[in-house]
Amino acid sequence: MELLLTGAIIAIAIVVFLFLHWLSDGDTTVGLLKLIVRAIRFVGLCFGITILKTKEEVMRDSRISGDVKVKNSRGSINIGGVIILLIIAVIFGWFLMVAQVPAGSVGIKDSFGNVDDDVLQPGLHLKLPWTMVVPMSVQTQLYYDYFGKSDVATIVGLSNEGLSVTMGISANYRMNPSKAVEVYKRVGKEYQNTILVNPIHSVPRDLISKYEVKTLYSAGQAGSPDRLKIESELTNGIQTSVDNVGVKDSITIEQVYIRTIDPPEVIKNAIASKLKSEQERDQERFEVQKMEITAEKMRVEGKGIADRNKEISDSLTPQYIAWYTVEMMKSRTGDTYFIPVDQSGKPNPQLVIPVATGVSGS
């Protein structure tokens, strides 16, 4: 009877330990199922040991033959039971007094609501049995809107013209390790849904009201200068709002990205038509500039030809023409030429006229 009571006490203690361990892991259905499986295994093991002890007592009380063998058997069972109990105690102590902090996290020590100001770094740490260690990630994280359902926050706002514009953004953030304890005390482990939700929705809405639809539509295009400007304003604005809502300098907004900007369909078509007209005007200006460049090129070429002809004309003096005529006549000795003379009786080579061809002189 005493052994049964002992086994029951051990089983209850193990169930209590597993329950505390489950609470430290988080209140989830999967954790509860694991708790039940572990409890069944440990209770079965404890009652198995208890049954062995009870069988030992029965064998001792029956005073059957082979008393020496019974004593030996009893000694073996006692040793085996002690070993099993020691193993259980070691496992129990390991889970109860050793905590592991994952990489990229810090551990918050919580003893029934009394939170230690010192954080635990990644690795294994000894702790008091009643102390829970809550891990808090300090890695760069992607903000998930609507309690983890989407990584894009969708905001609807009015432009400064009073037109409805839908903006989709995403944000990267991380926690400052030195502020983890303060955030846990003031906000809790699920600080994202408390601190980040309102700034990530209110700041873009206020920013939309500052701009015209055309500027916002341009910011939705990749590589646009307006996009970089508005993303920078979103990052700075959300950071300021987060510091005002939660613990100052506890969360760093690393970058906010514009995913989509969707104006009303009518405005979208009007903007697209206007942009198309501007592109056509730019194309026409380009064509006019091209024609002006071509005309200027032709003018320069014509002026060059005229200047060359003038140079040639100025070089054709009467002396040069007379010399050229004599040279030409020398190269064609078989032809007959009529050479007129001017009023002074001098021959005029500029008016040389051939009157016969192929007549040789005497």
C-alpha cells in the first residue's frame, strides 16, 4: 500500500512538472497533447515500478521455498527500481532546472510574475525550478498584418484631392536586446500586435493625404524617385510613432517597402492617358529636334560647297585660263582652232573655238 501511495505521489509530481513545462512553452493545443502523452508514459512507468514492488512484498509474505532466491530477486528489483527512479529524477531535474535560449534571441526570466532585469544570452542556462524562461527574438523580422495572416499591410486613404487610394506596404523590424525586459514587462511577449499595428496603418494614411494621386501613382512604379522619397518618409514616420506608442528605442524599423499603390480605376485610366499624351509630345519634340539638326547639317554642308566654289571661281584668272587653253591645244595637235583677237590685236584664249578635227598642218 505504501508503495502504491509513493508511486501515485511520484506520478502526480511528474504531471505537475509537465504542466508547468507546457505553460512555459506556450498555451497551444499541440503542447497540451504532448503533455498528455508524456504524463501517460511517466505515470505508466511509475505504476510499473510500483507493481514490481508490490509483487516483491507478495513473494516475501508467501514464504515459499527457495527463500534465498527470493531475497536475491528482491535485491535485484530494489536496485533496478532505484536506478529507474534516479533516471527519472535526472530527467525531471533537467527539464525543471535547465533552460535553452535559441540563437538570435534573449531569454526573459519570469518567476510567478517577478521578472529579472538581466536577460539570458543564447545557449543553455541553469535556473530555479519555478522560473520560466521566455525567449524574445532580436533578429530582423518581417511584419505580418492581421495577426500573422499576411506580410502586406493594406491601407486605404484619401489623397489631398479627396480621392480614395489603396496602398500596400511591408516592413522589416527588430528588437533592441537591451530593451527586451522592459517590453516584456510593459507590453508582453506578443508586442507586435500591440505596438506595430496602429503605426503601420495610421502613418501611411496620413502620408497619402499629403500627396496628389498622380504622385502616389508614380511612387507605385519601380525605380521612381517618388517611390524612394515616400518609402523614406514611411520608415521615419512609423519609427517615430512606434517610439511614442511603446517603449522608446525598443523596436527599430529597418525599412518600409511599397508593394502596391492602387488609385480608383477612372483616375488610373486618366493618368495612363495623360502619360501616353506626354510621351507622344516628347516623341514629337524629339522628331522636331532631329529635323532641325538635319537642316542645320545640310545648311552647313551647302555653305561649305558654296565657299569652295567661290574659292575655285576666284582662282580662275585670265592668265590661268590662257595658260590652260595653250596646254590643252598642245595635247591635241591634230585639231584646228579659231583664235579670235581682242580690240588691241591680242589673241583671246577664252574664246578659242575648234573649227576642224583631224586636219594636219603643212
